[in-house]
Amino acid sequence: DYSLVSSPLISYTDTETTITPGAAGANVTWNFAAMNAHDTVSNTFMAPSAGVLGNKFPMTNKCMKRDTNYLYFDTSATKIDFWGAAGHLLGNGVDNALVYSNAQKIITFPSTYNTAFSDTANYDAKFAYNALYQGVFVDSLREKERIITTSLMDGWGTLTTPKGSFPSLRHWP
């Protein structure tokens, strides 16, 4: 149950080891024991009202802080949807919110071997910028995107990492 994730949730990234996702299928073993933790990020969870510009996300019930950004989710017993982000999105120290017009489905529950879904999410955001960019004054920026997701739980088995071995589902792509 995603709503029970405790804070903080530590994420590790290996920036040097080449790893392939391995085979799909039933009762597969994926061995990622050779991975190293080059980058570490602490993610903390809170109520959306406690996040930066949380009032822009009334459709959410979970907020995850990652560095200077806040990610907003709607979680339930049947799915996790991503509704957008807020924080220093432009890297200029100003808080902005990027709100999806319809959410991006992250996962459905229950998820078992061969569970699949397709989803389309959209956003169209305009941000005040009012600064020079490569010598040109830019008053605002617009970002517009359509995200098409096709998801398949195409494997189950055991995943081995430097932190131990765990029963796992493989979510592809």
C-alpha cells in the first residue's frame, strides 16, 4: 500500500554500472548486486497542503519532496496517479507549479503478472521567466506535453541488490 510508505524513502542511482533489465517471464532471478550507490536522494512524504504550491493540487492526497521539488499524487486502493510538480522547476529559485490537465497513471492495483494498462496524460503550462537566456530576454516559457503510457507487468521473481534479495514484479517499460 503506497499510502503506508514511511519517510524518508532513500533512492540510490548507479551512474557507472551498465545493467540490462533482464528477461521477462515467470520465476525469474534478476541480479543487480554489482550496483553502486553513486547518487543518493532522500524523498520525504507529506500532505499536499504542506508542499510548495500545494493549493494548486486539490485533486491529490500525497506529496513527495525530492530535492527542491514537490511531486503530487492521488493514491487509492486501485491506482497511483501523478498530477504534477511544483518547486524550482526552472532552476531560477522561483517556485512554479506544473499541473496536469489529466493525470498520468503510474500503476494500477492489484498488480500481478501480466497486468497491463494504457494511459494518456496532458499538461500545458506557462511560466513567467523575466530573465536573460543565452543573451536574449525571455518574459515567459511554455511547456506542453502529451504523455502516452503503455504498461505491462511482464515478469515476476527475485531481485537481488546490494541491500538484499526481494520478491519482485517487473514493470515494463
